[in-house]
Amino acid sequence: MKYEYALLDGRILKLALSNKQSKRLGAIISVVFEEQLPDDIDKELLNNGFIAPTNKAVGYEYQLTDKGIDEKNRLATLAGLNIKYQSERRKDALRKEEAEEKKTIVSEI
């Protein structure tokens, strides 16, 4: 669902994310950059399984779960962004290599 807002200069601003989705994506990005989250946001992300406490015992330190990474990628894609951890990039590269190896094995048979 796209949201459109009229700007003062007459232009139309089109957004791909709702306010709730934008707020969730911002909170998830805060977790990526290890920033402190407001209580209402971290409870929503925890309850939905997007984040989990880290092993560190200090303050509001969370990490994204696999579900949280999927949600980050989904919302970022809707917003036209490509935000990935280095570990995600490595996994993508490994998957690509494995797919190429399978193609090679099949073509040799």
C-alpha cells in the first residue's frame, strides 16, 4: 500500500511504507547499529520475535533474530533500500557459489 502526501510546494510525496512499518524499520536499524531503543519499541520487537537480548548484561543490548533479519530485508526492500550485514552478504555469495557448482555438476553428467 502506497501513501501519498501533498507537500507545500505542490509536489506529491509517495511512501511505500506505512507509519508503523517505518517506525519498525527504524527500530530494527537501531538494533543493527547497537543503539538504545525506547521501551515501547523494544517490547513490540521482542514480542514479535524480531530481536533477542544479547549475552551482554548491560542495558538495552539486543541482536536481530533470523525473523528480524527477514523483516529488515522485507521492509528495506519495500522502502527501496538494500541494508545487509556482512554476514548476510557472505551467505549470499556462498549460496551463489553452491548454485554454480550444482550447475557445473549437472552439465558434466
